[in-house]
Amino acid sequence: MPEDLVTYAENTWCPGCGNFAIMNAVKRAVGKLGERGVGRERIAITAGIGCHAKIFDYLNLSGLYSLHGRAMSCAQGMKLANPDLRIVSFCGDGDAFGEGLAHMMFAAKRNADITVIVHDNGVYALTTGQRAPTSARGFKGPSTPRGNTEDPFNPLVLMLEAGATFVARGYVGKLAELTELIVAAIEHEGFSFIDVLQPSVTFNDTFEEYNASVELLTETPATLDEALAAARRTDRKPAGIFYRIEKPSNERALYGDGNPVADHPARDERLAKVKAILGTA
Amino acid sequence: MSGDTFTFLVGGKAGEGVKKAGGSAANLFASMGRGVFQYDDYPSLIRGGHNFVSVSTATRQITSQYARPDLIVALDARSCETHKGELADGGVAILNSDAVSNGDGVGIPITTEAKKYPNPGLRVGVAGPAALAAAVGLSRDEMEDLISREYKRDLENNIPFAASIYGAVREAIGDRFRLERGDRERPILTGNEAIALGAAAAGLDIYLAYPMSPASTILHFLAKHDRELGVTVMHPESEIAVANMAVGAAVAGARTMVGTSGGGFALMEEALSLAGMAEAPVLCVLASRPGPATGVPTYTEQGDLGFARHYGHGEFPRLVASPGTVGEAFTLAAELLSLVWRFQTPAVLLTERHLSESAMTVDLDVDAAAWAEPVVQDGGDAGGYLRYRDTADGVSPMLFPPSEELIKWTSYEHDETGITTEDGAAIVRMHDKRSRKREALLEHLKGARTVNRFGSGRTIIFTYGSTTMSVLEAVAAGGIDATVVQPVYLEPFPTWELAEYAGTRPIVVEQSAAGQFATLLAEKARVDASAVVKRYDGRPFDPLELAGAIRRAIR
């Protein structure tokens, strides 16, 4: 594991938090990608706001520590500007499916070539344990002392229906598999989504439940319907790649092999174009 | 004709080609080397209703439409009803006698003529420029050239149709409004086109916007010319997405602009605050319309001045400027894009529907446009690159990925690297760095042109934004001996330029019910208005009415 992937920032995650495993998997994935020719300098990250987002300060990777619910929008802007970058956006379940739900749906719909890793702990931990969009009905927190009156979203189903071209579920208890999912997601051209089951040891400790219910998919479902069926299973929690198809990314659809930053014009060249349009105005 | 101007108005139902007819009239005048101002009035609907275009022209640069037309072409009964009372002394109304039974004017059966050809509904608008050509003295050949240039398609039907209208008008009124030629032909641009081209001239890479009147035509114009210019254009799911994508694009090094109106701007504010903290260069065009809320989408007002000057929560260097003319919109868009890259903070180009969607002939010095260049990190930085290096002027050199260096941008308060901090001394240090950046920006603006002055007359008139065009035309038309003072920059407010007016009692002209501009002048520059001439019915001022109001205020 490349140790230089850590900054000097003091780590303040709770001991035993699932976020440590996600960060370890990311570091390993970055190492593996480096061996395959994708250097860490070409990987840029964004993060939302919450416990998950502290990963931005801890990882020695460039990028933008964004706003709550906007990390995936900032990530899309970065990719649109320079499609040579590999963009990884870390989001909490509140970022992805609360404040930023519309951005997630549209990122999937337009097949923006970014990877979104959702640290899905089913709770708003940093803000002291309120219910999240993925909290179970009945979940008790300071904003729902008598229990959550809503049913949770199924993130995989949402992303599959919205048009994501790479949909996976990972589990922090399966580090090697999570690492491989992250590598595959970053290598995928198009919108890649990984919902990572990540217990919050302080506010929503689901380790035992997940250890009992998570089982690895033996193969990627062949069709969208099969993927949806696997995603809807409630008896077990399948993990692995649910869906992966080839489709032109948003950026490629917009400008082919172009690159706005690399193709930035010389001043004379641009002024000549402006004058040409004025000549016909 | 009022003074040296001539005004043509064409009105009809939406879908009858009214806008095209008005644009053709504007092009006719421009091709004669004359100055042109074109005002489109349309409700927020697609079919039916009442649309009209008013085109005023003079052999000088003209900066407003005139409310009293010299020549009206009314394609339907409602246009006749609405505008017949507006005719200037000596003016003529040409009425579609198929739609208007007993109007006062020259009746021509435009619909009957159109029905001699296929798709008559699409053809009636051609009557506008055909009638105008006859009335202003174009020869039959010149008229045919005009129609061929303007309509291009279906000429085998458009030419004979236009010829019949031309003939009928010539027979009825001759060439009563024969116009002289001006000095040279100039391009005609709307304010939004000028903003788009100005930003492009400064090196714009990406334009992002969610449709909202009256900003939408920036999006349409750049989307139409994207490959020609080399600008990437995208319409995402919301203004929130737009603004956050713009911050991301800036982080990756792209010169980026966004555009919207008041409601969308409200949604963008969170990301503009992010840009303030992250020190991300983003230029936002705020094209105002009457508010609050949905307001009156396709009309004009200056009700967002206070809102625009205070965008985003928290304290960071803000930059707001507003162009007074279409030509200035070009220059200012380039200048602001350049400034956001120089000072790494978001800026707002505030304008209003009246400038965004009105068109006028412009003299542009494209070569003089500013070019957006970041201050970049050059060479090695002992101890590694620091995104938020604490420099003397507060501007930290930029670097973009891919890079071996660590480049951390952030919404949290941070240290020089860009790592989150809650340390008191570190918070103060970064606040002070951003404050010094504001000081540096102020110093820069003190050496730049931030206030326009027109004329040197005794009466001082303060105005800003699109109302500048109305005031300049009113002063010209009314022969008023005035000095017109127009602050282009509104935040930071150029008090250093306005010190000489402290204690004077100028007239203030603005399109706001509350008089926000007058309040700003009093609070920031100790300039107290003797009178505030306001208009807030969604319509721009008429120069003659405004001249009258100014004269009354002088007395």
C-alpha cells in the first residue's frame, strides 16, 4: 500500500469506523491503478460533507472538498473541463440521496464519466445521528425520537433505473473485493456507482447484521431486469457488480475526443473566431 | 419623426413572424449605415397573445426604442387596437384590412395576399419589411435584395408577396419616410449576444446554464456557436448543479461562466459562497426581470441590485458590475472573466432584460477585450505547492491537475495546503488573506474605469445598468444639458470616483419601485438624490417621457 497517499491531517473517525476500510480500499485501488498506468496525479477527488468526507483531508490526492450534496456536481464539472482526469466523488448517503438526489439521478442519466462512492451508513453521523435517506423505518434519532416514519431508498435500484452504466455494492467487511470494485469503477468509462455498506460504530452499528446478510455475487447479472431483481433482494444483501454496460459518456457525447482545458485557444485564434461571428451578426 | 429618429413598429400574434419582421427592419436600417435600437415586446407564451417589435433608427448611435412609432404595420386587430393611439405626429398605420374592419390608417388585405401562396400564416410577417422598404424609399430591387437576405427560403413565393405589399404601400403613401444613409454599416447584437461574445473573447472554455428568461438566449447563442467558437456548452438539471459544476470546472482549470435570472441566482448562491471560500474563479450573469418570485418573466426591472451586491453567505471578496450599453456588455463580460481569474473569486455581471434582449448597432474593439489568465505557480515550491499560500496580496498562485503536486481546494476553512482547520489563528490568517485579496482588487479597480460620465452639463443625473441607455437617449432627444454618471462597478462600489458628487443633489433614474440605486448612492457615496425618477411596470422608459420627467425634476 503506498504510504504517501496519506496527508498530515489528524484522523478523527471513531475507532472501528467503516470509513477506515473504505480509505484503505481506495489507497490500494490507487496503487493498483498506478501499476496499470493511471498515476495518482491523474486521479482527482471530491467529497460532500459528513464523516465520510474527512477522507478528502486524509488522502494525498488533489481535488475539491465540496458542499453537502454537491460533490457529484463539482466532480462532473471537473470531468467536463478535463476528461483526461479520473474523478472519484465520495458521498455520504445524505449527500447522495438527500441533498444531492437530483444530481445523482442526472449524473447517472447522462452517464457522466465519474465514479461515485457512497459511504452508506444509514445515518447522519457527523450531525449526531439523525435519520438518513437509507435509514430503516423505525430508526430512532434526535430528529425522529419515536422512530423513522419513512421507508428507506434502495440506492442500487435508483441508480439502475436512472441509467447508471456501472452499479455495484461493496461492504467494508470485504476489503479485497471492495478494492477490486473501486478499481473496476474508476476504469469504467461512464457513470460508476458503488454503494458501500458501512456501519457507523457510534450511531448505527450494523456490523453483525451485514456480516450475516452480505454475500458476494458469483457473477454479474446479464440484464437490467436481473440486476434490478438482485438489487431488490431483502433476504440477503448481495455485493459485487450488479450491472455494467458500454455507452458513450456525457463528455464524449458532447465533444468527442475534445478536452476544454487542453484545447484552450490562443488569444489570436479565439479573437478571430469572435470577429468571424460579428461579421455575420 | 421625433427629432432625428424614425421608429417602425410591427405587431401581430405570436407565431406570425413578428420578431423576424422586426429583425429584418433593424437589418435594413443597419445596412443603410444607420444606428439602430430594437426592442422586442412579447408575453410569456408561444402562440397567440400579442407580440410587437419596435425599431428606432437615427444616423447617429441610438440607445433606446421610442414609444411613438412613425410607421406601424399591424398584422392583427389587437396590434391595431393596442398601438393606433401611439402613432407619432405625421405617422402612418398600415393595417391588415382582413383582420381590422374600420381602423384609422392604410388598409391592405395582407392575409388575402398571403393566401395566394402556400403557408399563408407563416408569410404575413414578410409584409412588415416589405411595407417599410416602400415607405423609407428603397427601390423595388433593393426591397427584393432585402427579402432575399432576410428570408432566404421560399423566395419564389416571398418575393411576389412582398412585391404586392410594397406596391400597395408605395401607392398609398409614396416614400414618405425617405431616410438618409449613415456613415457605415455596423453589426447588430443583443445584450446577451454581446455578453456571450465578450466572454468568448476573454477565453471562455465552458458555459453552463439552466434556461431562465431573460438569460436563456446566452445559452442558445453559445450552444448554436459552440463548435465554431470552441466553447463547451451544457444545460444541466438545475441552477444548483450549474453553479457547482462551474466551481468544479474552475478547479480543473476551465474558464467558466454561468447565467440565470433572479430565481436561479438564489439557487446558485450556495455555490457562489463555495467559490468565495475555495477561491474559485466563476463568472455569473444575472439577467434581471421583474420580481419577486416568478414575477413577470419577459419584461424588465432593476429590482435585484441589493440581492446581487450581497450574493452568498459569509465574508469574501465580491465583485459586481453592470453594463450600460450593449457595447459595454461585450467589454465588461471579458473584463469580469479576466478579473475572476486574476483575483480568484466569483463575480456577477448584473444586467436586466432590457439590455439582455434588446438589440443595437455596436462599435466593438474586439482586440481590446481583456483575456482571462490565472496567476500560476511557476517552478518548484520549496516545501511543496500550497493552494492557499499566504501571499502579500492574498492571491495564491494556481495549479491544475494532473500534477505531481497536491492541490487541495475546499469549502471548509483551511490551512495553506487546503486541509480543514478549526484553529483560531488559522481562521484569522485565512480571513486576512481573503481580505487582502479584496484590497488588491480595490487597488486594481482604482486604476481602472469603474464609472462612466457622459456630457458635462449642469444637471447631474445618476443611473446604472440598462437604464443608462434610456437616460442617454432622453438627454439627446430632450436637449437636456446634463452630466450622466453611470457607476459600472456596483461592488466594490467606486466611492473614490464619486467623492466629487458628495453633497450634490442629483437626479437618479432607475427601474425599481423601492429606489435601491438611490439608497445605495446615499449610503455609500453620500450622494442624496433631489428626485428619483422610477419606472417599474416592466417596460423600459420612453426617451421623450423620460426627458419630460427629468425636466420636471430639474424645476
